[in-house]
Amino acid sequence: MTIQELKFELQQQCKDLIKSRHRSILNTISDIETSLRDESKSTSGDKHHTGRAMLQIERENAGKQLNEIEKVIRQLDKINISDTSETIRLGSIIETNQANFFISISVGKLQIHDTIYLGVAPAAPIGRCLLGKVKNDQFNFKGVVYKIINTF
């Protein structure tokens, strides 16, 4: 598998995970809006107003989650998998003595064949440690020394 194919597969897994989260939030919003419509048909006085207020709060929270997911989708779209660089940046794959990383979005474990990669955002704590580093650099994260073996 070429580096571009590997990056494509990792990016695709990230997109699939985010699309699943996106669908879940949209379903939640739809359910809340259905409940709000049902609540408006009710005429139970204070109980009606309390229930409606709670649903409005849930809708606002789901809306915030939707905005965050949409930001993450835009971040994923910025990754140019055809670019390679010796310096770690968005879209880089990093092999270290401790773990393998894909600088993209924070999604956790991604697996290609038998190899695990950790999808991390550039703004995540370990992402900030990795950015700008090159092959053979070392860094300490939470008391563990990471040596960069390779970057793609």
C-alpha cells in the first residue's frame, strides 16, 4: 500500500466515523423537534411549559454538537493526502517507538490491516507535541518519551 493509499484509507475511516456521529446528532434533533411538536399539542399547564423548556435546552445542546461536528468535517476536508512533508503537520502519518499517529481529527483508534493509528487533532495535547517535529526528534508526553521513527 502506498503512502497516499494509506492516508486515503485513514482519512476515509475518519470521515465514516464523523458521518455516523453527524447522522446521530441529526436524528436526535429530529426526535427533539417531534417531541416539541407533540408537547405543543398538550395543554397541561406548568408541566407543559417545563417539558417544553427542557426540550428547548436539549435542542440547543444538540445544535451546539452539530456545529462542532460540522467544524470537524471542515477540518477533515482540509487534509491534502497527496502532500508529503518531512515536517509533521495536518495530514501527516507518524510512526513512533510508542504508537502510530494520523494528524487529522480526534477520533481515537483507526486500524488499517493489523496496524493501529491514533487519529489526533493538531490542537489536541499530543497533536501539539507532534506538530513541527521531524524524523528522529523526541518528545515527552505524560512522562513517556516518544521517538519519531518515520513521518509521511
